[in-house]
Amino acid sequence: MRARTGSRPIRRALAALTLLVASAACGGADTPATPVDGPDVLRVLAGSEIGDLEPLLKRARDAIGVRVALSYAGTLDGADQVARGGADGQYDATWFSSNRYLSLIDGATARLSTQTKVMVSPVLLGLKASKARELGWDRKPVTWNDIASAARAREFTFGMTSPAASNSGFSALVGVTAALSDAGEAVDKAQIDAVTPRLKEFFSAQTLTSGSSGWLADAYARQGEVDGLVNYESVLLGLNASGRLSEPLTLIYPSDGVVTADYPLTLLSSATPDKKELYRKLAAWLRTPEIQREVMTTTHRRPIVPEVGPDRRFGSASLVELPFPNRRDAADELIGVYLNQVRRPSRTLFVLDTSGSMEGERIDALKQALTALSGADTSVSGSFSRFRDRETVTMIPFNTTPGTPQTFTLPDRNPEPVLQRIRSYSEALRAHDGTAIFDSLRAAYQEAGSSASEDFTSIVLMTDGDNTDGSSYHDFAGYYASLPVKFPTFVVLFGDSDVNEMKQIAQLTGGATFDARKGSLAAAFKEIRGYQ
């Protein structure tokens, strides 16, 4: 199995009258727009996992007089925004799957006020029922050490989200590290160093990656080669209930512990008294027995209030909570080790429009986006989205014809000289002539060849206009169908690109589209990095 297959939603629509969605981070890459405000509107900066509550939240206006305006952001981006004060005045509350990482950032806790936990979902391993039977894991208690030993022997394969982009991946990484280190307390840098060889063995079995839990689930449902997923219990149960799987998943509850998401709706300290009252109403409503039962039924998450017990779908296994890092430097170290040492390397090919229509601000935006990926972006999320150690990066600029591919291979340590070469290459890009999109995309697949068999291989296509030269989409689709090894193209909508045709490319190749027409091209590139 290569990297990702399947497709995901591009952007959530504005929900009429009741739920106002300002921006969907699991779809577009725009910087979240200023949410619509009003005396009955509670503006919430949320993780994409909250999206499945939209139908329920639509009823809040009629029930309690509160309209909820959700603006979506990635876990690290959202935490960074709150910690540096960027959410003050823009939002009244946050709603991520967990506040654990956010609470580690200096100054963040002072910006948070009341926290109300709404629901619970642990991060687990779900395996095809036949694979679980083969391993005997449907009949006996299983530990993370058991899972790691089987992964080292390649007795199963799995998919997981990137811990730099999604809380489920981060929680899984923390849980596995804590269990394998056998520390019994929050892991520190020394323990991370000691357990890194075992983490490499564990993640050698990871053959599917993604930037969000929902997109990972969709990708898994569309293929048949990967044996399982590390994801929220709610996502795994939802997949089993969806009817999309050829074989149901057996949920493995490691007896040595899990890391659990508790979805705290959190009031910001900067909220006005009127907004605090809206928050109070919404928080109380969400914890009523009726709403808790509905959350359990519709989202497969466990209720948080004692008056409502989990039903039988959740089984009888006890949930032992594993320790979470208590210092930000340890958490960041763990994410960095995963990206640069532990997981499979990435092979990324950038197919970049340098036609005449890119002249001026557009080519400058492209240069800035590539420079940011080369280490210029020093934000929390920027440090984890840069080109990674051991990654192979190929640039294919194009205009009337595909340009000469230029490949950069980052070493496993001291990548700065190569990053500087990428920055210099990016600064030298010039815009001129026509636009041969499909000839250039085909050239990228030919350049990648069979390398996708071992690495997380993907293509990023950025174009600002229509195809004017060379072959057509129909020609490319025929070529793609003939490929023995397939991997996704992530398409950036920019300028005046043909949206329908670009979506067709993403759908055909199992990629996704990222909308930078009204936002930042650099933000779109950064978001794509979570899927590579």
C-alpha cells in the first residue's frame, strides 16, 4: 500500500440560520475568516473532529437561543493561535479534542477560562476481524508491547494520522511511547531517546498516513490492503456502522493504557460577559442527558455525565489513561523524532505552474510558500511542516512544457545546507509562456517511478489557470489508469484555475484539493504537509 487513497470534503457550507461555519480546516487551506458575529452568536475556534456535531448544534438556537459559529483549525495551528493571542477578540471559545498540548505552551493557560468536557473517545487500534483472529487478539488481552512486536515482524499494517496535524495521531504517538518506555510517568527527552529504536519498529508497519482522522477513515474505506487503523474509538465504530467496509474492524483496547480525547468546550478569558452567558447556556445544554444520549448515538463517542452510561457498543474493557508529557519541549521532541527519524521517509514531487499568468504577486507567493517549507516559518506548526530529514523533494516547474526535474534529498541530520539550496532554487523561479498541466503531471508520475513502493509518495500540483498546451485531462486519466503503482496528487486551487478539472484530478488519484484562492498559498502548502 502506498500513501493515501480516497477523497475528502473540500469545504463545509455555511449552515443556514443556525450553525455558521466560518472556515473548514479539513477542506480548504485559507486562514479562517473572521466569523460572523451577533448578540446570539458564540464564535468557536474548533478542531475538524467537531464537524460531526454540526447537525446537533443547528438545534441550539431554537433550544437555548445560541447560534454557534464554528471556524476550523488544525490542532497545532489552533494552539499556536490561542497562545499568541490571535484568538482574542476573534473568538469567544475553543473546542478541540483535547487541551493537553495547548496547556503546555507558555502563556496559553492565561488565555483560557472555564473548560467543560463534553464527550470522550480513546485512541485505539482497529484491525480487520480476520487479522485480529489470526493474531489471537480477539480472545486475549493485548498490550502496546504485543502490538509493537507484531508490527516489527510485519504481521499487520496500519494507518495513522500525522501527530503534527491531528490530535488522534499525536495521542497515539504519546500512548505508544509511554507504554513502550514503561516509564509510569510523563516521558522526557531521555526516555524518548531510549525508546526511539522501538518506535521505529512499531511505525515500520505504518503504510497509510493523513492529516485528519476523517480523511484517514475515508482513505481506509476505499482500499483493501491496509490491515487496520490507529484512530479514535468513535471513528472506528463509525466505520463499522457505515457499511463501507468489506470486513469489520475488531477494536483492540490495549490493557496497558490509552490516551483519551475529552473534547473540552473552553471559554476564552477575553470573552465579554454576554458571550460568557452564551457559553454557559451551550455548555449546560450539551451535558443534558438527552443531548448526551444523542451525541453517543450519532457520533459514537462516550457520554461524559454519570447519568448516562455507555451502551454495549463500547464493550466492557477498562480504560487506563497513559501519562501525557508535562513539558512542551518533550512533546515537541516526540513529534520531531516521529517526523525525522521514526516514520517512513517522504517522497514529494511539486508540479509548479510558472506560466506567464503567474507573473508578479503570484510567483512571489509561490516563492514565499516554498521558502516557508524550507525552514523560514518558525511557528509551532511551521517547524513541523518543513521539508523533513530523509525526505526526497523534487521540483518540476512548468509552462508550455514540463521543466527539468530538480531533486533534493535531505540527510538524516544537519539538513540546513539542502534547505538553503531549495530556498535558492525557489527564488530563481521565473514566470513565462503557456500552461501544460497534464503533460507536467504525467512527467511527475514518470519521475517518481516505483519509489512509491516504500516511501510515502505524493504529488503537489499548483496551477493558477487552465490547461492551454499539451495533453488533456482525458489523456492523463487514461495514462493514470495504466500505472502499476498509484499515489495521490494534492491540488492547490490558486488564481483562476479550473476548479472542476482540479477536483477531478484529486478524485482520480485519491488526493484532495486545498483552496488558496482567497487565502495564503503558504498556508495551503503547510496544510498539505500533514498528508505527506
